[in-house]
Amino acid sequence: MVLEEILGKCKELPIQEKRFVSDEYQELVISSKDLDKWYQFFTDILGPAAKPEGAEPNKDDINLTQPYGGIFENQTLFKKEVDNTMVIAMFWPWQNRLNTTLKLVLLEKK
């Protein structure tokens, strides 16, 4: 599974800006008003949020996400092992509450 394949399945969900796009990492800006739709999309393909907004992140999630900015209490993390990779989706709400940064990561399992 590649990130473009994942995003190709959600073409109806608007993306405001593509900040960075590669095969292993994508950073997008989405509208916070669409968060419920994005959460449902990732729940359908990755399962329920591993760390929902408002929950304290555990040590494993902090270590896993650290190279990409980490995960904090006000953020949401989805993750799932698929074949020999780990897919990670992190939602970072902006202070203005209008936008959210979505970080998608594809990690090779070691």
C-alpha cells in the first residue's frame, strides 16, 4: 500500500494545500470542518484512532511519531501495520481551528 493509493480512495475529500508529497511522506492542509469525514475515512481503512484527540499519547506513539513532529494531546493518530509497512496518519489542528495539518507516513518495518 502506498500513500497515493490511500489518498486516491478519498478523492471526494477536499485538500486545501499539498505541502510535501513523496512516496513515504505527505503533508497536507485540510479544512477542520471536514475532520469527521477524514476521521471516518481513516477509521475505515486503518481502524479506530490509536490516540484520539484529548487522550495522552503513550510512549510508543511518541517514539513512533517523533521524527515527524511527535503527537500531542490535542492531536489524533491513526496507525496500522499492513504487510511489511506501518501506515501512520496524524491530524494536527491549527490554533485558528479552521485548518488541520494531515501528516501521512509509510514506514518500512525493521
